[in-house]
Amino acid sequence: MTFPHNLFRPDLLKEAAFIDGLWVEGAAKISVTNPADGSVLGTVPNLGAEETKRAITSACQAQGEWRKLAAKARGTILRRWGELMLAHQEDLATILTLEQGKPFTEAKGEVIYAASFLEWFAEEARRINGELIQPHASDRRLAVRKEPVGVVAAVTPWNFPLAMITRKAGPALAAGCSLVLKPSELTPFSALALAVLAEEAGVPAGIFNVLTGDAAPIGEVMTTDPRVRKFTFTGSTGVGKMLAAQCMSTVKRVSLELGGNAPFIVFDDADIESAVEGALMSKFRNTGQTCVCANRFLVQDGIFDVFSRRLAERVSQFVVGAGMSGPTDQGPLIDGRAVAKASVHVDDAVARGARILTGGYAIKGEGNFFLPTVLADVPAEALLCKEETFGPIAGLVRFISEGEAIEMANDTPAGLASYVYTRDLDRSIRVSESLEYGMVGLNTGLISTEVAPFGGVKESGLGREGSHWGIDDYIELKVVCTGVN
Ligand code: NAD
């Protein structure tokens, strides 16, 4: 392995998959590259259907004992896992930045965010309570038990290589399920480092398995093997729909966290400095590669010019560079395809009459860098407004009335996150109630926390992650109806 940075714990770097508590090598390998310079960081095994079945077998066998453990004992192990993540924050962030690209300070933030799901669900484990309900007849008693769904298969994306895993592993393990995970092939080292720490925390063999390799055959087994009782996916809408359809042959429980097309609405009465600050957070975190990223800025006519000027000023001051090299605000995009998509979206908007206020093109040279960009007067028909851009491009659309803004905001099949800036109390209530989204940020650009339900409506997904509701997706209800003489 040619990893370019020393770690305090070099053993966190694994070039093997993790099945049934064992590190598994494979003949064929997948290279993992650093998006900041294209260099190869290392390789992981290119596993397929056979290893996936093996992982499911081990998850089935291990689950019997795990579900019988007292909830408190499962919680203690989860808490320890989260604490180990925090203890190794620097190493985990280094691995994350090198394979994913985000600035090191953001990567350290992701470690804390990811660990928070383990801490939260360690506590929730003890609150999975059933109910005694009023019986329908005097000679009956009704008890409702909450039981783990069983073996869970999970597929996660590259944009949050740690947090998207713990947001699933936390509630699954807390509920008494076992997990077979396939992380993105672009960012497997973070997932494998998590497996090292899981083992160290006392997660038994077979309860947390990590497969690396060929997405299609692994996904096919995960979605069709009858022993898997739940499939949970975070990623793009197209892949999520396809895998969800595959799950129906064995009627699995399905959770989907898919793409968004977040509107960021700024009304004339907004506090401009705070709206600009929120826009920078929401749009440019992770170089525009978050599912809750503002994708379209809808800005009211009276404030449009001053807001766009101020935003462009701030964006033009961003430091762009490799995540590990000093104080960087914007890292590289994940790959060449992401850079090409950003270029297409800018060119399309400009061809439709948009004006470039700053940025607007890919940076030549090594790495997948695109200049942070602000475009004014983007028409609502532009690709920027219709598709998830997943890059550092803020496209500003002008609107006149509140009704027009709501209509434009809801004119999309997506329904994940939305943002509103206004100082008018009545308007804030009217607009947040009218938005067809799972999440609304009102005068804030940062909405993600382990304590609140995260998820979307319409084609952005099914189910919620985080919060006390997050455990429900990993629980089956069983009623015990007792006849009493
Ligand atoms: P992607 O759909 O390309 O990949 C996601 C995962 O699916 C990866 O692990 C990939 O290997 C796997 N995959 C791809 N094809 C597969 C197949 N045929 N069978 C099995 N697995 C397969 O998405 P991405 O580019 O990694 O992630 C970006 C997307 O994820 C964006 O659309 C973003 O909005 C979304 N996302 C959503 C949330 C949310 O909570 N709603 C969070 C993060 C990212």
C-alpha cells in the first residue's frame, strides 16, 4: 500500500474485506484513488456473489445470540464503538479525506457526526418497548412485542463514507439485527477502518460484515436472498429504485435515502448576511456533494442583486485545494464524471441566459477540481434546477411572489431538504407548511443531527434515519393474543 500519510494506528488501514470476523483477501483487486491527484492509495478485494452469500450466512448465525443479549449490553458495545471512533478521529479523518477528498476539518466533523449515531442508538436500544393494549374481548389479553427484523443488507455512497454507515449500523445493531454492508467502491477504506474498531469494541463476529467489490452481483444477492429481511440503501435515485424493485421478489422491508433537489428560498425580508452564511454552508459543504445541498437558489426580486453580489464575493474567496494541504475550503469532486456534469450544468445555464458571477469552469491540471461558482438569473428550466448537480455551483433564480416561489420549489419529483430565509413569522409558517419536503431549514443552512428524523418524501426515499423514529425501520411488531379463562 502506498498510503501517503502516517497514521497513529496504521492497522486501521485494511486492504481486505471483513466477513464473519475474519479479514478476507481476494484474487482480483479494485484500486482506490485519491481524487485530489489521481494517485492510487491502495486496493481492496473485488468480491462477488459467493462471498456475499457467505457473509449473509455468518450474519444469520450470529444474529441468534445477538438479539438475545440484553439491550443494555448491546448499547454498551455500540457506545464503546462510538468512543473508539472519537479516540481515533485524526486517523479516520485522514483516511476519509484521502479517499473522498473533503477538507480535513470537514472530515473530522464527519467522524464526530458519524460517532453520534452510535452514541444515540446505544441509548435508544434500551427504549425499544412493546405495549400491552386493550383487548377486544374480556377473555383475551393482547401484548405487542417489538422484535429485530433479522439480517439487514446495506449499500452506502461515497459522499459521507462514515456517517452513512453508522446511521444504519447504529439502529440495526441496537435493535438486535446483524448487518452485511457494501460501501461505495470509491471509499472502502473508511468502512474497513470502522470494522477494525467494531471488532475492538466487542461487536461479535458476523454482526457487522463489510464486503468490497462488484456492486451488481453483490447487490443482486443482497436484494434476492430470502435470508435478508431488510435492505437499506443510500445513494442515487435511479439505483435505489432498481434495487428496491429487486427486493420485492422476497418481500423485504426496504429503506431508501435517495437524491434531492433542494430549493433555498430567500425572501426580500431575510437577514442578508445570515442568508449568505446559510447558503455557503448548505451549498458548498463537501464541495456541493451532499444530498441536502441547496441545488437551486430562489431569490426574491427586491433582494436579488445584493444577495447575489454578496454571495459571489464570499464564494470567490474560497481556498480550493487538496483536503490535506492546509486550510482548504473546497476539495476536489469525487471523479471526472462529476467534473463533466458540473461543466454541462454551467454551460446549459449560460446558454439559457444565466450570468457567471464567479467561477464557472474546471481547473486544469491534476485532480478533479471545479472552481466554486455563482450564476445569476438562471431560468427555472435549466438543468441546474431540474437535476441534482452535486458540485460547487450556486444557480440563482429570480421570483416575484411567495406563491411563485412555493410552486417552483415543489416542481420536482424530489422531496428531501429545503431551506427558507425570512424574518416574517406568518410567512415562515405558511411556507414551511407548503413545502413538499421531508426537512425544512428555516433561517439555517445546516439541518442534519442524530436527534432529528432524516429523510425525504416523493422520490427522495422511504423511511427515516436518526432520532427515536430511526429504530422503527429495524423492528417488526408481533402481537401475542392470549386466551384467558
Ligand atoms: P450511487 O447510487 O451511484 O451509489 C450508491 C451505492 O450503490 C454505492 O455503494 C454503489 O456501489 C452502489 N451501487 C451502484 N449500482 C449498484 C447495483 N447495481 N447494485 C448494488 N449496488 C449498486 O450513488 P453515489 O454516487 O455513491 O451517491 C450519491 C447519491 O447519493 C446522490 O444522489 C445523493 O443525493 C445520494 N445520497 C442521499 C442521501 C440521503 O440521505 N438521502 C445521503 C447521501 C447521499
